[in-house]
Amino acid sequence: MVRLLTDGKYLIILFKFDKDIINFIKEKLPIAAYDPSRKKWITPLTLDAFYRVRKVFPDSCIDSSLSNYNWEESDKNIPIIYTPPASFKPWKHQITTFETCIKNKQWGVFNYMRTGKTLTVLMVLDYLFKAGKIRKAIIIAPSRVIPLGWQQDATEHFPWLMPELIKKKKILSETGVFIINWEMIKLFDTIKFDFDAVIIDESAKIRNTATKRFMVLRKYLPTKYTYILSGIPAPNTPLEYFAQFYIMDGGKTFGVNQYEFLKEHAVKGKYKWYVTKDGFRKIKEKVVSRSIRFELRDCIDLMPNTILYREVELDPEHYSAYKTLLDENKLMMSSGEITISNILTKTGKLLQAASGYVYANKNTYTLSKSNGKVEALKEIFEEEIGKNAQVILYAYYKAQIEHIYQELSKEYTISLAYGDSHSKLDLERFLHGSNQILLANPESIGYGLTFTNAEGTIWFAPIYDYEIFDQARIRIMGASQKKPTWEMFMYAKDTVELKIYQGLIAKKNISDIVLNAVKNKDIKKRLEGLYQ
């Protein structure tokens, strides 16, 4: 005879020792676990768990402690019983994040990059499925992290949760885990959207309410369980939380009217809204109340990272092209012919020129056969790195990447990652050590991928976007990194590049620096400071 009772914390399954009953529980009740301290089998004290146990043991005797139990109050402090797969030992911060997500059905997971958000959320899904709380879930993620992030982690530790990729209109099964990339979420309009849980990876992609992504998701979300994930959820302004939290909880945190939200937390400038000091405080309080955040160094002991700068002198021909563009910018500033679009365009061309390339007639090209920066890069590999250490080499423009590849591939094995010119197989060659160099546009591998097989990164030239820069820097860091790491920032002497690097490392968005300078009265003085 099986008897069901409670001690106020757990639902207890009481019976005389019987191997058949024990095996039956293991097979039919994955939510149950043996508690050595009580020497009894227990489950979470929830109405759902009670129904599941009763279904397995319909003739069980129900103790008065259960028949008189107030189930409505029980959900507030439910002990979570969960055993992760034997192949995976979660860190303390992952357990804390997991438990927080289980107790909060609509939640933000803003743990920093490389803290294991993917595995943590797979634990959450594993628990929710086994507890019978969900039957169907979908993950929205950047396409590049689907095979090497979600599907790889599921294969290694949660094969029963392997997400099925949605590529086109199709009839989905009634249960299971599905995954779709951001570019394909328009398919939601063509399929039956009956998911109990939705995971939004890199939720910063919906930080703007005017985007098509936001418009699509607002029709279907939130669901009962909705989790938004991002290492940098609001890269530009705290006002970007509104759209993400609206999708997560339907307006519970910040309301449903964006204009009212902006009036309460910001003031309107000529071009955009600016968060006020009091607005910043209010937003922070609300975000903290409905999300969790762990910094990387709070979670693991990181290997030391060394920052190196390498000054390069451009050859006369390229430096002359750089100076010409610089003079054009100064002339434009002195004449007052400045708009947001043309100053950003001019500054972009200036950065290209500082790298030894000039943009003209819709093409980017190097002026002379010998590019001083590329030659310096070859020397770095020949004299300092050799052919053993694996390195990520970042370059931004297509012409830079193709020129570097042409020069370095003569001596070194290289994987490419830029635009459409990369594949899962090519990235795996680098991950598994077959190729020494990963030559990449930082935006192409900026989300969710880990390359702790590499010990260093080289930046051929700086970029504008702090979010992409920060994500790209962290690719070689993490718990699985066993070697000290290093970063080398190459910059051309007497150009803007060094200032750009320093601004990025100091966590300043370079685009904002330029835009804010444009809006100030003393435009010439402020912008010349940037270009000196």
C-alpha cells in the first residue's frame, strides 16, 4: 500500500521497501527523488505533482496532511527537486539562475557572456518537461549559435531535448523542443503557435519596438514561460529594456504604452530620448526585480589576460590617403556641413584608410602592393606566434579579410568567418585544432560561440560598436580556458585608431561619441579631438 503525505515542504511517497515499487517510481515519476535524510521518496509539493503521483498510484491512501493542504499558497516557496545529467556538473551561479527561472515564469537572464546561459536554460527546460509543466518549447536564437551552441550542448548533455530546427512552413509535432533563427521568425504566421515555453536568445535584437522582429513577436508573446537571454541587453541606453520586457511579460514591468514609459524615464532631445538620472534609477530597480545577472568573474576564476598594443607605421602612399580624408573631415567641420549620416560615413572611411585601405567607386582597395599593416601582421606571426598557437584574427572589411587571407594562407592554415564565407565545418576545423587561425569579422562570431582552444586574439583594426567588440573579445575566455590569454590591438601611428581602441575598452560606444559631439555647439573642437 502506497501512502501520500506532506511535511509542509515536500510530497512524500510512503511505502514498505519494495524493489518493484522503486523501479516503477524511477520509470514513471521522473520528478521524484530519493531523500537519504528522510529515507523516503519525495516530489515537489505542487498540485501538478500530486496529480501525477495519483495517476501513477491511483489506489494510494491520502493522508489528512495532504487532503487539508492549501495548494494556492504552496507555489510561493516550492522546493525544487532536480538532478542534472551525470555528464554535466553545474556551477553555483547556474544552479541559482536555474532555481530563479523555475520560480519565476517570465524572467530575464542577463548573466554575462561565457557564464553558461545555454546549459542553464536547458536545465530549466529539462525540469519543466519532467515536471509536466510544459509539453512544447521553442528557442529563438542567432543562426550561428544554433549548431555550435544549443544543439551541441543538447547533444552532449541533454540529447532528449535536442531542438528540431524550423526552416520552413511545416506541421510541428505536439510535443518537444524546437529552435528557429531570428531571420525565420516570420514563419510564426504560418505555423500553429502553441508553445508553452519560449526562450529568446540575444533578446537585445528586439530592443527597438519599430523592428519587424518586435512586431512579429508581440503577436504571440508572452507565453506562460517566457525567458529572455542576453549578456548585454541594453548596449546603448536603459530605454532599450522596454521592448524586451514587453515581449517577456506583456507590460507587467514597464506598462504597455511606450510613450508613457519614455515620458516617465527620459527627456526628448532633437534626435532621440535621453534617460534622466531618476529614470535610470527607476528602470534599474524594475529590471533587477525581474531578472538575474552574474558577471563572468563572479562565476569562475579566469585565467589572466594580457593587453598588448602594436604600433604600425603606414607607408607614405597610404598615410597620404589618410591625411587627405582627415583634411576633408576638418574642412567639413569648419564649414558647418555636418549631419549625422555624413560624419559617420566620413569617419568610417577614415578608419579604413588608417588600416591601409581606401574606399572609392564602391570598392575598397589597398593603394600599393605593400600594405604596411599587413606586412607588420606577417612579422607578428613569423617572429612572435609561430605555427603552434591558435589565434583569432579580427578584421572588419571584406577587402581587409580577403587581402590578409591571401597573404597569410601561404604559410598558415586559416578558417574564415565573414558574411556568407564560412561554414560550421570551417569553424569546427579551428575548434578541433586543424586550422591555426580563425580570420573573422567580429560581427560574424560575436554571439554565443566559444573558442577557448585559442590563446590569443589580434585586432587588425578597431570597429565602432561596443557590444560587438565586447562579445568578440570574450570568445577565448571562459571556464574551459586553461591557458593565460592575450589580446593584441594593431593601430597605425598618428591616426584615430588608438583613440578608438581606448574608447571601446573604456566601454564607450564610439558611434555615440561621434553623435554626441555633433550635437554640441563647439563641434569643431570636439571632433578634432577625436581625429587627432
